[in-house]
Amino acid sequence: MESSIGALVGIKAAGNTLELLGKEDVNGSPAYKLKVTLKGGMNSIYFLDAGTFLPVKIIAKVSMMGQEVEGETYPGNYKKVDGTLLAHSMEAYVNGQTMRMDCDKIEINVPMDNSIFKMPGTETPVIKK
């Protein structure tokens, strides 16, 4: 699944479209229901809290073991990080499976050694004669 705001950033510039589908309750709170259609045709449904405009639910199709299934993601526990509200928890439900992620701390623009992004070397296959 995409990040909680990934498809909502730079929609027009990326060639994506956005459609307001109305309002619905998400866990007892009103939320705007938005359909985001990516340039390639895939779409997701985002629910933005009507008071904060933060994503509270995302419905998207994902590939799982070679099959396309629909999944639901619930970002939450928003906290400010360098002036931006970021979800510090996320629950995902896909094909009867549940995953929960909780972050104690999110850091932005932390210096990192480029070597951690280096691809490992490839081994030469042994050819038996």
C-alpha cells in the first residue's frame, strides 16, 4: 500500500485525478471520502478526518502472493515531526491478515552513510563441467 499521503501529494503534476465521493463515518467520526486515480489507472479510496483533514483510512488494491486483493489501512497517533503531522501507528487488514506498526520516534533528514544503500555484490555461479 501507499504511504498515508503519498498519492495525495502533487496529484495534478503526477497526472493523477481526485474525486470527492462525499462524507462517511470512520470509527464514529465524519470523514471526507476521496477517490484517487493514479495515472496508470489504479485507484485508492482515502478517508480524511473532517476536522483535521488527516488520513484516517485508506482502501487500496495490493498484490499478495501473485493475486490482487483489497486492503484497508488505518493510520493514527499523529504527532508533529519537524512541523509536520505524521502517523506514528498504522493498522493494515489484507486478506484476513492483520498487521500493526507503532513508531516510538520518527526522524527526518538524518545524515546516513551512503554505504547502507549499496547493493551487495553478485556471486559468479559455479558451472559444473
